[in-house]
Amino acid sequence: MQAAVDLLHQRVLADAEVAPFFLRIDLDRIRRHQRLFLEQFTCWRP
């Protein structure tokens, strides 16, 4: 799950139109929440 979230953030931050929206965002916090959401949504257990 972490790899999927990391890939998403790599793509978002590489996009010149979208990246500015994340300049003042705590990305570690967002990554953690996204990973937890995906794990619960898919019933995935590490």
C-alpha cells in the first residue's frame, strides 16, 4: 500500500499544475492517512 501512495505522490508532485496546491501541506500526514484509508478500504493487512 505504501508503494501505491508513494507513486501517487511522485506523480502529483511532478505535475506542474497540481504540485503548487501541496506546497504548504504536511505530506507525511497525508500519506499516512491515504495508506490507512486504502488498507481499510481493501481489507489489506501487512
